[in-house]
Amino acid sequence: MTARPTNSFPPGCISLSDPQRTWCDVGMMDPIVAESFDPFSQGPSTYLGNLDVEVGFASVKKVTDQPFDQDVLADAFIKNFENQIFAPGQRLLMDWKNIPMMFMVKTVQLVDLSMEKSSAAAPTVSSPSARGILTRHTPITFYKDAKSPIKLKGSAKRPAANSIIAPDFKFEDMGIGGLDKEFSSIFRRAFASRIFPPGLIEKLGIQHVKGILLFGPPGTGKTLIARQIGKMLNSREPKVINGPEVLNKYVGQSEENIRKLFADAEKEYKEKGDESGLHIIIFDELDAVCKQRGSGAGGGTGVGDSVVNQLLSKLDGVDQLNNILLIGMTNRMDMIDDALLRPGRLEVHMEISLPDEDGRAQILKIHTSKMLANNVMDHDVNVAELAHLTKNFSGAEIGGLVKSASSFAFNRHVKVGTVAGVSDDIENMKVNRADFFNALDEVKAAFGVSEEELETAMAAGILHYSPYIENILKDGRLFVDLVKNSATTSLLSVLLHGPPGSGKTALSAKIAKDSNFPFIKLVSAENMVGFSEMAKIQYLNKVFTDAYKSPQNIVVVDNIERIIEWVPIGPRFSNPVLQALMVLLTKQPPAVSYLFIPGFNAC
């Protein structure tokens, strides 16, 4: 500790305050031996590069509700204790505007001021043997004493001490390809405000984002993004929970599971306020428990509604928490309760869609990086070529493609007559271009081209028995070029009609296949055998929803009269299915999508 001479105190004597006696474990009548300490005897690192201090009121009688500005408090602290020596665990008193305040040093950072090396490289230590001299340039970070009602305002000059971003973090280390834009948006909305000084954020009068919803088709990387976010964090690992795990058969237990997720964040926020660390909760399959209230989720018991209400209160209730980030993931955004999607809750909605060609190339490089590094991938494998051939492949399907190609390579080195032995040249095994092409025949995209259905429709080929046939194909190519190249035509519908067996389905399949569009779907009555009216509507809606996920698509609706159940006598047709088709055929697709729809009718 540091002693300061006082005129009213006898020379050669030392008096200890009550906090100092507590720290040194010295009683009122205990004899002690004091000796001078040379701070320069412990090496060149004798000055404090950083100081973490816990602060609270020293007296329960003299307190104030006014928050203390950390920057002003740091200036007063340095003015009182400049050039004094501090060590972790040290306690000291300071009077601030007639309010006694208690300080306890938590950690220190020792630096050598004669070196040009940045103090950030020096370790932060909490050992009582680490001692350093306080200078007027030492950054001081104050933490609230958990037992004290003191309030602290965040510093407007220094970032939060509990920085959430690891200093050595790199995006390429996350193993996520094709999602650079999405992840940059997530970082901007959810994390950027948290690395700036808390005082600056307070001046702006804004709150941090508390929730992000990742939605999109299966296998596009939603769960991977959420899981890899832990790598960019400095310390605390995120809590990961699957939606169905929340539900419990006992009354009130499902709501209790929600409260447990936020318990640690609530406790720390009460103790440290805005200096609390960030608590990330990753909620996979969110639609399993957060369905629209009143929909009967939870088996009619009301459990589903209670779980949603509990989650709403924790995210943006009366006792607001500013140290949480909920990341929800779902394939069905339409099923989630609307109250969860408003600002202040899951306010950032990020669609994780199918990767483009550049994104697929990135994903392929990630999945084949070890093959390339270990020289087990043949030189004839062209990643750019594979990226071009894998239209509408998701990240998971590309991973399956690489696994399938590897299995073909394994199969070449299996001993003849056995499935358990391997050949002697196994060390020379390489995955080549032919393996990937074989895998392309085996692994198909869920949102790709219905090649088998198109080939079935053209089983007999195209017979040019009339000039009209070539004219129809020519007009079809013109329509395809119009949709492909036009900046204004986002929706084009074409009707082919004629007597049964005249080749309408074959001609449409030919036009669709020759377009080379990434998404082609053939819808026919055969796909809906046994479907009710509602099931037909849901099927048609899913086909068009899937089509919107691709930048260019063709939906072929075959035998419309059979789909709407048209008959010449009696009940003429199914009106609900007809109305659904009319809506879907006229609905404008998203700005990035183009929809070309040949419709068919028999005369």
C-alpha cells in the first residue's frame, strides 16, 4: 500500500484505515513490520497500462440515486491517487462531493512506458503480487459493486471493458461460405453498437438489438451461423436450445424453462448494469414453441400461448434487459407469433437463402480444403465448374455432394470380392473430377430442376409433324429470353391449349428444359392424387414459394382442368383451388425472381 505523510501524524509512524486493515488482515493492536518498496525492482513493467476497479458506497447513510459518470470519476480518482502504487485486492476510500466511496482494485495491467510496444499485448493479472504505478494516462474501468445501489454511466471515451469480440477474430475462420453479406448485416445490426463506448450509445438514446430471426429453406446455414457466432465471442459461450426441449408435460415447467434461459443474464444485469457481459441465447426450431397464439399449439392446453407470453415478457417486459441477444431460427416464419417479430424483440429478420454461384464456390472450397491441403484431391477437379453445375444447391447439399464424391473414390480402392478390405494402393487415393460428376447424378437439389418429370413428359421425343411445332418452340424460346434478359418483365404467363394427346406437355417440357433455368417444376394432377382441396392449395402454394427462392424459374401447370376438377355436368369445378391458382398466377414474385408459367388446358 501507499502511505502519505500528514503534518498532524508523528514521523516514522503508520496509520491504517479500516479498509486497509481489512485488506491486510491486521487488527487494531497487532504489531506489524513495514518496509519501503521499490517498484522498479520488479522489472521494467512498473506502470499501470490499465486498471479495473470495483466501486460502491462506503456508507449506507450517505448514498445518492444520481448516476456517476465514469469519465469524471476516473479524473477524480487519478487526481487523488496519481503516482501511487496499486495491486489487485487493494481497498481504498475517496470522498466525492461529500459522499464516501469504497474502491477495490480487481485487475491490473503492467506496462513498460519506455517501450513503444502497445500495452494491449500486456496480460491482465489479478495476483496481489502484481503492483504498478498509476499515471494520469492510465485507463480506468469502473465496475458496480453488486452489494451497493450505486449507479454508473457508461464511458463516452472507452469501449466497454467486457468486449464481446475476440481480438483475433477473422470471418474466414468461421467456415461459412456464401453468406458474407448476411453475416455483415448481422454484425452491423446486433454487434456493432456493443463495441462502441456505452456512454456514446446512451447519448444516442438507443437500445441494443435484442433479437435476430434467421429464416430460410433447410440446409442453407442458419444453424451454422448461430453456432459459429460463439467463435467471435471473447469469453462467454452462447446457450443453445432446441425448440421442442422447452416443452414439458408438467404444468408450469415449460414457462420455467424459459425463465432459466434468462436467469444468468438477469442476475448479472442487476449487479453490473450496462457493464454486464452479453448473454447470447440460440433458439433453434423456434416455430415449434412460438406459434401464433390461439392456434392450439401445445395440444389445446394453452401451454404454447403461455410459453410465447413468457418469452415476450423476458425480451421486452417491464424489467428490460439490455445484455441479451436472442437468435431464433426457423424454416416457417409464417408460423411464428406476430408479437415476437416487432422491434424490441426479434426485430432483425434475416433471410438465409440459397447461395449464388460465387457462394457455392466458397462452400466447395471450405468442404474440399483438407483434401487440397493433404493432396488427396486430383488436379482435374475444377471448383468453379462444380459451382456452375450445382444450381440451387444449399450448403448442406454441397456438403453431401463432397461426401458422395469421396465415397466413389473409396469404392475404387475396395478389394474385389469383399466389402471390408481395402487395396494396397490406398495411400494413392485421390478424389477426381469423375467422382464429382458421379456424385452430381446421385445428389439432387431439393429446389432444383425436375429432370425426371421432364424426361417422362418427353419420353416419345418431339415430332415435327407440322410447321406449328417449330413455331411453338421458337415462340417459347423468345418468351424465355424475354424473362431472362428483361429488367421489367418479372412475371410472364403462357397458355398452351389443344385436344388431348396433341403434345402440349411434351412441348412445354422441351421449352422448360432448353431454358437452363435453375428452378423448373412440373405440377400435374398425378402429384395430387387423394389430396383434399386444402391439401391441393397448400401444395400449390409451396411450389410457388419454392420457386421464389430462385432468381429465375419456370412452373409448368399441366392439365389445369383436372387440378380444378372441372366436369361438363354437375358441380363444374373446385372453386377454392381455382381461386388459389388465380392468385398464384397473378402474384408478382420478389424483385430478384422471374416467373415463367406455361398453363395447359384441353379443348
